[in-house]
Amino acid sequence: MKRLSLKARLTLLYTGLMILLFVIISALLFSLGSQAILTDTRSLLEERVSSSFDLVEYRHERLEFDSDLLQVEDGVYLSVYDTEGELLYGRLPYHFTYDLPFEQDALRRIDTDDFSYYVLDMSFQADGRIDLRMRGVISITDAERNFRFILRLAFILFPLFIVLSAIVGYLMSRRALAPVSKITATVRDIQKEKDLSRRVKLGKGRDEIYTLAATFDEMLDKIEAAVKRERQFTSDVSHELRTPLSVLTMQCETMLARDDLDAQTRKQVELLQQKIHSLNVMIAQLLQLSRADQGREQLHMETFSFSELCESIAEEYSELAAEAHIHLTATIEEDLIVHADQTLMIRLLTNLLQNAVTYGREHGHIWLRICRQEQLCIEVRDDGIGIREEQLPHIWERFYQADPSRNKGSGLGLSMVRWIVHAHKGEIRVQSEWQKGTSFFCQLPILTCLKPESSDRNQSNKEESP
């Protein structure tokens, strides 16, 4: 039951309640209906029998019977007997027995092979002189037949009632939970598009769901304001740090240009210059990410040979990987001409390869594969230490480092990679197993992989242009 959606559970609950209500009402109706038949029949028989006493008179030393006793009104047959049980006058149903013993004021049920009757016997005196007995007989076969027909019809309509109850329950629950669906859809859109400006906006309402939606919108307002303040702070700090770092860089270059520095001092200045360079790179990345968050980062699209770019980067990182005793194998499809931001493509490849080298194992391997399928596919795979399963959701976060002891960077590399891929309308995913390796797979659908002929035409156009 817990695995079912709230809508399904509400539908089942409503249907179950309606079925229970139907069964209870039906049982009551059938019970009361059978009692009503017995009560109405008894009342009808008592009324007809008691009102027929006046149809018998004693005149001139003899009994006279009104012909109305032969009429069957409301299905009631009337007959008059003497005290010995001999039929004097009247009419009985065709299948009814004539020698049925009398029982004073008792409503009895008499069943034959095909018919059922109610019988009522009452005693009276004709003109106060002669003791007689009046018998009323009514057939209940037709009444019970109609009752059984209604009963069968109810059982036939019962499945239809269940289906209709389920449909009505589903429609009611869907209508009631429509605001919840809207809230869920809004949250998913915010997660997918990273757009904190989205709001539920259910409007005015007094129930709990409308209150929840209003509270959720208020929370989003506060989160959006906090994120904007954080982004502005990051941007401001990054801008403010560029000037002193530029001054420090110039001072280091000036000192290194001097000839009177001893070896130890020069080594210390070079180390300081490297740290300042790392800070400059980190600040540049922060500024770029900050501009991207604010929608101010523009892509500089150009057409270039992606195959040549990848080969150049692969050659450079083969040497860096070799210094860490890691072998890099590159499989790059030839003549891949793409339209993209070349600087960002370089950053994308270098960050992924640097990450593979950083978390690779000694005497391990790195595989780089670039190919053209329906989209441009980039895969960087290694057999390094891998990433723990609980760490995978956090690797795209800024400044997050799965293993800080091995990473000498800023923790912004994978954040930059994901932004670059998304900026080019692509997708990136990661697969990793602890102590077995990691694989990053990128698909860039809007990178137009041009055919080599297109590249030749572009080159010839450049040569012909002044």
C-alpha cells in the first residue's frame, strides 16, 4: 500500500467506502423490503377480510352472500366457511388446497410446487346469529418474483457501481491533488532548469494545500535572494582580489628578473609565483562561473578542427600522465569539424584529463575517446581510485573534493565542466566504482559535426578572402 501514489490510495479508499456503503444500504433495503412485503400483505389481508364480513347476511333462516366475495380485488381471494370447515361460498386460487385447517388470526405462508401464498383466517357472526369463518388468500409469488428480480439486478449492477465509484474517486482525487501535482512539477522544473525565479502561484485559498504552496513560494523567495547575495559576493570578492594578485605577480616577475638573487631565494619566489598563478586561475574560474550564474557569460562560437585540438591536448597530457607513471591512450576520430567555443572546449578536455591524472593510480591507464555518432561523444575513463557512491552526487559542487589529500586544485574543475557542457546544450554523466575507476561521458548535440568537405570549403574561402 505504501508503494501506491496518494491519488491511487485515495481512489481505493473512496471506492472501498462506497462499496461498503452500497452493501450496508442494500442489506438494509432487502431486509426492510422483505419485512415490508409481509407487513403490507398482512395489512391488506386484514383489511379485505374484516371489511368483507358485511357481505354475508342471514335472512329468512338462510345465509345470503354478496357476489363481491367472488371478486379478486388487490389479488385477495375471499371464501366463507362454517364451523365444520365446509366451504359455503367464495373463491380460492386454482392451485390452493381446499382442506387447509383453520388458524384464528394467524398469517401463514403456504408453499406449493409453483406458488406461495399468505393465508389469514378470521371468525365472525352473520347478523350476530351464525358463527362463520372468513378466509383471505393472496399470492406472494409475483411479489417475491419482483423482489428477486430487483435483487439480481442489484448484483448485476454491483460491478458497474464499483467501476463508477473508482472513476468518480479517481476524478475527485485528481482534482483535489491537482495543486500538489503543480507544486511537484514546479519543483522538478526548478531542479532541472536551476531557475529559482519559478513559483507555484496557486492563488488565494484557505485549505492546507494552498497554505503549503504559499509557504513554498515564500521559501523560494528567500532562497533566491540568498543565492543572489552569494553570487554577488563571489563576483565582488573575485574582482577585488584580481588587483592585488596582479601586483603580486608583477613583483614576483620583477624579483625573478634580478641577477643578484641566490638560489634559495629564487626558489622561494618561484614557488610563490606558482601559488599566485593557481589563485589567478581559481579566481578566473570563479568569475566565469559567476557571470554564467547571472546569465552574462557569452559563448564565442567558431568553427575549428576538434580532432586536431584533441590530439594536441592528448599529446600534452600524455607527458603529464607519464610523469605520474600513468599511460594515456587516445582514440580520436579524424576530420571532426565542430562549431563551438574553442576556449571552453579546451577547458572541458583539460579539466577531465587533469582529474583523471589526479585520481589515477601509479602504473594505471587513462583512455580518451572522441567520436561522432548521432552526437559528438567525449569519453574520459581511468582505472584509478574511483569515487564512492555517496560522493557521486556532490562532485559537481564548487570547491568539493572527493579526496583533498590528492587534489591540489581548487575543486572547481568539474563544476566548470558541467557548466560548459550545459552551455552547449549537452549532457554529461559519470560512472564510478570505488577502487576500480571512473568514466565521464559527454554528449554535445548542438556541436555541428561538419563533414571534411565543409572544412575544405571553409579553408578555401579563407584563402580566397583578402
